[in-house]
Amino acid sequence: MKSNIAMKYDQESDTLYVDTCSPYAEQESDEIAAGVVARFSPSTGEIENLEVLYFRQRATEGKPFTIPVTADLRLAV
């Protein structure tokens, strides 16, 4: 089942959270790029959450930054 994507920015930690579900203890996590943490489903191995550290700093550098994930974005119905 596909989930909507929720994004939240924490100004204090300068972190962008991108979630398809709430994080939970059983998830595996790995830093997939410098300052980008992915949390994976233990049953499917799919990414369920991303944390982008130093988000404001990255966004104000004036150049795009990429993360090593692909997405299949569709309109939620």
C-alpha cells in the first residue's frame, strides 16, 4: 500500500524529515549520503523515512543537492 508523503522541518536541528509513516524502533537506518539518513522497513527493505541534516545550509548554498534515492510520485486519491 502506498502512503502519502509528509514533510516536516525542525528549525532547531536544521533537519528536514520526509516520512511515509512515523518512525518506529524496528526500522533499520543507514547514512546513504553525507548527512542523509534513511530508515528502512524491516519486512520489505523499502525506505520509509528520510532525514536530511543541515537542510537550511544546503538550501541556501544556491546550488541543488541530490540524494541517492528514486521516487515514483503520483497524485494521492
